[in-house]
Amino acid sequence: MAGQQLFWAANGGRVDEVRRLLDQGAPPDEYKDLRVSAAPAAAGGACADALWCATGEQSGQTALMLAAVNGHTDIVRLLLDRGANIQHA
């Protein structure tokens, strides 16, 4: 659960929350499984990524990946300082 909270805090640029979660032991490298089923798209539902909807393939991202993509350099530095593995990104 803490890993999932870390993922979304990093995505949102909430550095104080990221720091708190890491202090509480959240793993800096935990993957968030972004597997998307083709079913919602087939049923006419919206899907954020057409490839994921079409294939239903698994995709994993880390808090480090999302912080970097969203330009949250303070969070990127914090995660790296706390042991996030750059090879996962």
C-alpha cells in the first residue's frame, strides 16, 4: 500500500508526502502494474493508452519514472538519494 501511495505522490509532485512515505519505509523501486484490459475499450469505455487497450499487455512503472517524466526533479533526487535504482527507469 505504501508503494502505491509513493507512486501517486511522486506522480503528483508532492515532495513532502514522498519524503514522509520513504521515511515510513515505502520501497523506492516498487513497480505499479499498469496492466490495462482490452475489455473497457471494447465496451466503449475510455482508455488512456490505445496500445494498452488493444493488447492488454502489462506495463510497470516506478515512482522514479513518473517523477522524471513529469519534471519533478526534487522528487527524482530524493528517490535516488533513498536508493531508487536508475536501471528500473
